[in-house]
Amino acid sequence: MLERKTVDHVARLARLELSDAEKDKMAVELSQILGHIEAIRQLDLEGVEPTSHVVDIVNALRADVPHASLPRAVALASAPDPTDSGFGVPSPGASAE
Amino acid sequence: MSAVLLDLTAAAAAAAVKAGELDPAELHELYRGRAAADQLNAFSWVAPEAGADDFKRDTPLAGVPLGVKDLFCTEGVPTQSGSKILEGYRPPYTATVVEKLFDAGATLLGKTNQDEFAMGSSNENCAFGPVFNPWDPTRVPGGSSGGSAAAVAGGLVPWALGTDTGGSIRQPAAFCGIVGLKPTYGSCSRYGMIAFASSLDQAGPLTRDVTDSALLFSHMVGQDANDSTSLAFPEEIRLPTAHDLKGIRIGVPEELLGAEGGIDPGVRASFEATLELARKLGATVTPCQLPHAPHALSAYYIIAPAEASANLARFDGVRYGLRVDGDGDLTSMYSRTRAAGFGPEVKRRIMLGTYALSSGYYDAYYGTAQRVRTKIADDFKTAFADVDFIVTPTAPSTAFELGAKSADPLAMYLNDFCTVPMSLAGIPAISIPSGLSEGLPVGFQLAGPAFSENRLLNAAFALESAIGFDGSPARGGVAK
């Protein structure tokens, strides 16, 4: 069973504010899922290369040719707090960790 | 006339337009009316009335209307990936595959509902509410492309686009009695698809028959400078013509039909009957081995949430969608926005993925899952040395009742037991309806090696003709 402090830690890493009830439920559900997944840790995988991607491509690069990007006003159109120069956000200062 | 029009497949409708026998505006208006009056909650947005000049008649797709899963970006048209966190979002650009289909003459009829960020197998995890199965509205349409599948099966659109990460095209196609193709990873551009798990996500068609599937897919493939994981498809996609399976070797993997898969008896019976039809068409059917396939689900439920936890980091209340103020600082704004914007399943997977990637657990979970992925891909390569296709039931059951599995995430995940192995291996697989079990459609899945789509579509076409499934829920889907 996942400990409550682990759930707290992971929620903080994920920038997800969870209520106490959500955290309690999450601890139970994640433990059940991880318990099921646990079986693969018993497999003999010595010397097996990990697969991060199935496509046989390495470093696909496009030609280094300039092309138009989105106009600033269009890029900012969906922002909750657009400013003249970019995306407005609250001060990060108070939340330095 | 409208009943006759509704019976036309998309390919037949396109041919009728090109022959001058059908006005695409009439077809569009017919479907638009049906989509707007939708009782299945299949659509999140329906296009306004189109002008006569909006139809590209002299094109391969001849103006035939298309449903597009919500997660494909469509310029100026609401795109939320089924999530509250993208409330009000209208993208400034259109996804490459959608653009390609517009260029080929498709007309956008609407955006279809889905599980939030494509995470789900029932379409119940949706900010716009659940979608209902046209065969029985007390049941789910499958997910995550449930809106697309329900809309096609319910006659609300001739065909639709979906995406498949672990079964999200194939399983809803099976539950709704239609055809769903998950292509080879990399064959269609992912540019403009709101990402779930980048190494697995793939766009594909949901259609009434295999010919429509081939036609839509043929206009989706291609390398894209905006997706560095896309590939040039090595051959042209052709419309299927096969009428038999002579010389075709079909493998049945015992591992996926065993106890852990929990295949329902009715699904098993339809599967066995389809194998018998395949033999009659000239195929040889033999057992084959995929020793690591039973572990695919575990590997998938580490890899997909891990990738999702990274992909969904972008939803932070800064550039688009919802923002909920915190305590005046940045981090609490992020955390509250994400708390308010994401639904329970998305939160669960973000937590699972973040945990699997966190310091101290990375190699034990993510590293192990990636090694299992290698073994699964190797299993398929070994099996395809002896067989042309591997077949399974698409899902262990037919469509289940709304709410039946929503309290038990593990039971829900088991829906993907037969579809996830192919996703991890990046190979193509198609689900076709094989008949009914207690009045509900059953899906039959065929998988082939990477880039075998032409052969796969041909085999599916031959089987489809032999099965003779009637895909109309209104007529009860009785096979001829």
C-alpha cells in the first residue's frame, strides 16, 4: 500500500492539488494497479534492451530553412492572461522551492 | 431518398457525387440535421450550414462529410480533447491528417466526443458527458474514440477519424459494429493531435466497411516535416479486392485467449465461427505463441501514463484553456488549475506516470516496462516468420452497461488485453464486426507486420464479404 507521504510527494511533483479524500482514494487505487503491474518485475529481462520507440529513425531533422511562425497575436489569442509581450502569470517568487 | 442516401457508404457517396448523381450539399445537410439532433451525445460540435462553394466535388473524397475526434486540432473550431481544462480553446492551426483529408475533399461535419485526453475504454470519462451505444443506449460505445464510433454506427456521419493508443479505435469499433483500423506507428502524422502517449498514439479511420477504411486511410498516410516520428509509407494504399484467403496463414495466439483475457462465451463463439469462415476461404489456421503478450497490459499501464504525465504538463493555465487562481503565486495557480480542469481518470494516470518516472522507481517500473516492450515486439517478429496475420477477439466482451466498470479502474483496463500488445509493437491491426452476441456486435481483430496494411485490408475485406454483417442497429444487425 502506497504511503500517504508518497502520494503527497507525487502530487506535488505533478502539480496537482488533491483533496484529502482524493489522496486516500488515490493511495488505494494506485496500490491496486501497481500490485497488478508488479508481475512484470519477476520476468528475467537481463540483457534486454529497452524500447522507447518502435520506429527505426534516428535524429530526424528538417532542412535548416527559415519558415513563418504563428503571429504573436494568434499565439496569444487563447491565453487566459495575454499581455503585450507574452503570457501573463502570477509571480513565481512566492512559490520558490 | 434520405433513407437511400443514408445507406451509401462513404466510398459509394463519393462515387455518386463524381458521377453527378448526388449533390454533396444535400448529403451534408442530411447528416448535419441528424448530427444536430444527436441523441447519442456523439458530437461535441456540429458544423454550421455550408455554402454551395464549400464542397470540393472534383476531388477523391468529393465533399463527403467527415466526423473528427475532438483531440484533432481544427483551426478556429472548438478542440478540447474531451477535457474541461481546454474550455473555450480554438486552435490556431489544423492537424496534418485532417488538413490532408480536407485537401482530398472531405468536409468537416463535426467534432466527436471522446474520453478525456483519450484515456478510457468506455467514453464515460468525458467533460461533455457519456456517449451512448446506438445498439443499446444503456450501454457504452467503447472508448476512447466512442463518439466517432457511435456517430458512424448510428448513421450520424458516413465515416470518422479516431486515434488509437492502446485500442481506442479498435475497441469502440467492435462495440459499435463497425470497422476500425489502427495503422502502423508512424504512417500518419501526429502533428496537431493533442498528445496522450507519444510513442503509441496513432490516427486511423472508423468506417462502415473495409473499403471505406482503405479509402480514408489512403489519404491520411505520409511523412510530415512537423512530426519527426512520421514515415513515408512504402507503397500506395489500394482499395481491397480479395475474395478469398488462399495461401494465407493465420495464427491464433493462445496467450491472448486464455484465462486472464476472460473472453466471454458469446465473443468466443463468434470468433471461432469467423475462424471457420477463414478456413472455408482457403486460409490455414494454426496456434501461435506470443509468450510475453499477457504482460503487455502491465507494460502499457506504465509506459502510457508515464508519457501522459509528461505530455499533460503543458496544461498549466498559462497558454490556453482554463486558469484557476491560486494563492497569488505561480505553483498554486498550476496546481489548482490542474485540479479543477482534469477529471478523475486523467488525475489517476498522471499520478501513476509521475510515480513510475520518479527518482528511485524509474528503472524498476519504466525501465522494466520498456524491456518488456522489446520482448513483445520480438514475439511478434518471431510469430510473423510463420504466419501472415495474428487474430484475436478485439475485446473480451461486447459493450457493457454504463457505469458497470467505472468504479474499478483495473477491470476497465482489462478491456485492452487483446489490443495493447499490437500498440506496444507499433504494428497495424484492424477490427471488423464478426456478428452479434445477444444482440450486440462482436469485433474480430487481425494484426500484421509493420506496413502490411494493404494485405491486412485485403484479408479483412474477404472476411467481411463472407461474414455479411449488416451494420445497421435499426435493422438489428442480422447477418445475411
